[in-house]
Amino acid sequence: MTPTTPAIRDIPDADAQAFSEDVGPRNVVEAFRAYVDRVRGGEGGALPAVLGAVVLVVIFANASDVFLSKGNFANLLQQAAQISVLGMGMVFVLLIGEIDLSAGTAGGVCAAGMALALNDDGNLRASLGTGVFVVLMLIMAATVVLAALSRLWIPAAIVAIGIVIAVAQLGSTQLLAMFLSVAVGTSIGVLIGFLVARIGIPSFIVTLALFLAWQGALLTFIGTGAAIPTRRFDLVNNIENGYMPVVFAWVVWGLSIAAYLAVTAHRAISRRRAGLSAEPLDLVLVRVAAIAAVTGLAVYVLNQDRSRTVFAKIQGVPWSVLLVAVVFVFWTLILTRTQYGRFIYAVGGSKAAARRAGIDVARVRMSCFIICSGMAGLAGIIGASYLGGVPSDFGKNTDVLYAVGAAVIGGTSLFGGRGKIRDAIIGAIVIAMIPNGLNLIKNISSAYVFLVTGLVLLVAAGADALSRRRPAED
């Protein structure tokens, strides 16, 4: 302590209190006011997407009696599942200020590998031909080395296991075939990440080139206008076309709400005791109650019989909804509760500042592309389940654009450093709602689906750009 630095006991009581703890909102009213201030400052988060979803629900409910039916609600969630998973992977790339245009067709290649393995008893060499198979294995082996050199041990292990599955012809087992799809996606991500983060090629160029390359690969594997069927494989098919037992769905819902309440309440109490800024406990309870009400209503509706005939029942929450929820929780914990997640936000905020702080920027950037492509492999599985097969044009049309749109509409910034995993899910529901609702209206051209979706995405991107300008102008 220097002569010019007063001791804490010499500071007036009010000022000493300011130094004693990181003061945050102490009740729901203060928290609400703080949120309003953030919205006014351009940090609306997912609020615009939620309001947009409400508007779309009102419009489509008035235009069609079918839109709010139990069957259509289940269809909407199933249609949004693939976009949600692909969008969650895209959030990681957008957080570091990059983009991956190849994710859609990469998912198609991954799903094709899975489908070929299943249909040929795991013998990919017979499906692809010896030459193509050997080249594929060599590329995957090279990406194992690249990942290991970058100290990305988990991706290296995933790709290595994928090689073992392919070489040992274990892909006839459905779980292993699905793992192979994710492994191929992870390998693609290592390749993209290396070219962008280590070599320095712009992500737009790399992923555009691979977008075209994977289209060619799909045509080579499948053939023009053909498709590889997956409908007869129950585990794959049931992801989108199977439903959780009613009791099981309620048990999962109850345990999830209880776990969420326990974790958030414990964190708020612990931070308060440590003198750190924390959410008011009553705000935590209000939020948990709201989430419980919304999700509980959804589970209740989905557990009702929605069959149009009396001969068979169709009820239960689709398995794809549970899959999306598990992936959402996992990546949310990674982003918000780990050092790695903080590194991603730091790199997205300022690469130079992150580098000065000792963060391996290239490694973080490379890992984000790996996550995105790995998630594309998972999205490919969901897409194959929904379609009942893998067509030669899988993912080449609007998949990646919808994934980017889902993340941006949900609140993730195109400029990096700002966004959450939940953004992809909220945005995916909004995007899925547009074709779902418009297709229920008579005499509406399919062209309006693209027009409305494009308009919504443009508004979301414009709002993101304006919110970025406002703090700079202030």
C-alpha cells in the first residue's frame, strides 16, 4: 500500500460497500429493468425471434385450423430437429466470426456413409470401391494426425474410432454406423479447421469449395436422382418417426426440470454467499416455473393421441426432440461452464486480445469448425431418418442457409463474440414454422416460403448489424 492508496477502513461506508461485492439485481423488478436496458442498448438476444414466432403463430392459426392441431405441432418439431442440430453447430463457427457453407452437403456425405454401411453389412469397400475407400481412409488418418498435432485429442480419437469401424466392417450395427457418420463429419471439420486456422485460407473460400466437392462426392456415391434407403433400420428410422412412451416422457420432463432448478438455484445461492453478482432467487424460480409450464404443456399435447383413425394410436414425444434437448444441454454447459467456452467468446470478441491473453487462437478456431462439421454428421442422421433415406441432393439446397438463418434469427451475431446455443433452436422453430404454416394455406405458392424466409433472415441480420453499430456510436 502506497501513501496515495487509502486503506479500506479509510473509505466511506457507501464506497466501502461498493468494493465489498459484485452487486447485481436483487429482485425480479431490478432484473427486469436491467434486461430492458440491455434491449434498449441493442442486446435483444432471442426476444425478436420469440416475438416473431408469436406473430407467425397468430397469423397461421387464423389462416388454417390445422396449424394448432396436435399432429401439426409434432410435425413442426420434427421438421425443426435437423435445422436445430445443424444450427447449434453453426453457432460455434459464427461465434468466432467465421462461416461454414459446406455443413449441409457435409452432412449428406456423412449420412451417405452411414447408409451405405448399413445396407452393405458394414462393407464400405464394396460400396465405394477399393480405390475410393482407401483414399477416404487415408484422408481420415491424415486428419487424425492433424488433430493430434493441434492437441485436439477428442476429435482425433473420434476419427480414429471411425476408421476402425470402417476398416473392420462394423458398420452393420446401427449405433456404430451412426457413430461413423459423426466421425466422418469430425474428420471434415479437422480438414476445414486446418485450412482456415493453420493455413490461413478464408473460411468462405474453403467451405464454398468443399460445398461443391461434397455435392460431387454424393453424386459419385449415390448416383443422380437415386437414394440410399434407411427406413428398414429401426434405430435410425425411429429418431424422427418413433415416439417416447408417455410415462417415460413425463419422467424425463420431471427430472429435467428438477435438475435445472437445483443447478440454477445452487449457483445463485453460492454466488451470493461469495459476494459475487448473481440472479435473484425469485427470478430463478419465476424462470424455472415459466420453462416448466411451456415444456409441460408441450409434453402434455404430444402425449395425446393424434391419429386420424381409430385403428391405431399415435402419441408421445418424438425421439428427435429428446436428442435435440440432450445436445442443447451438452453444448450449453460447454459454452457457459468451461474455460474452453470462455476462450471461444474471447476469440470471437477479439483475436488479438485473446492471443495476448495466452489463448491458442488457431486451436480454438480449428475446434469450432470440428464441432460444426461433427454436428453436421449428426444432423445428417436426423435428416436421413426424416426422409427415410439419403438422396443424391441431400443438403445441397437450403440446409446450410437455414442453419445460419436459425442461429442469426435466434440472436447469434454474424460478427462473432455474441450468441448462445438456444438461439439455434429458437431460430429453427421460426424457420420451420414458415413452410409448415404456408403449406397449410390453400392457393399459396411454394415461392412464398423462400420469400418470407429470406425476408425474416434479412430483418434479423439487419437488426444484428444495427445493434453492433449502436454501442460504437455511443
